Amino acid sequence: MGSHGPGLIIALFTALVGSLLAWVVGTQVTYLWDDQKRRRESDLAALARFYELYGTFFSTWKLWSASKDPENSFKVRVGDGICSRKPKLPRAVLKRFS
């Protein structure tokens, strides 16, 4: 092999180990980064849904409070609309804070 044989083998081995180590670390960092990004996107979507449902709740509440209808027909229509829907706000709260 000559006089450069052992030095060349050590250099190749060092390059191989360094490359393998860089690949493992890069893969782990990428995985953790993607997982954190996915969780953040999920949290933002749940928060947007929560604010949407809370806005609907708040506007319904204010309309209910402002109703001056003596026969309460408006309140009956609003109440029927609320009761006919599935309760989405508690589900959004649980998704956001769990």
C-alpha cells in the first residue's frame, strides 16, 4: 500500500463517521422541526375554530339580550337554532387545551 496507506484509511474512516453522524443529527433535527411545525399548525387551526365559534356564541348572546320582542318569537327561533346544532364550542375548547 505504500507509506500513505494507514493515513488514507484513517482519513476515509473519519470522513465516513463524520458523514454518518451529520446524517443522523440532520435527520433527527428535521423530524423534531417538522413535528413541532405540525403541532403549531394544529394549534392555530383549533384556535381559529375556537374564535369562530366564540364569535357566533357572542353575537347570538348579544342578539338575545337586545331582543325587545314582547312575544319572544325571536328568542324562540334563536333558541331552536342553538339547540338544533351540535355543541361545537366545548369540543373546540377541549381540542385547544388538551
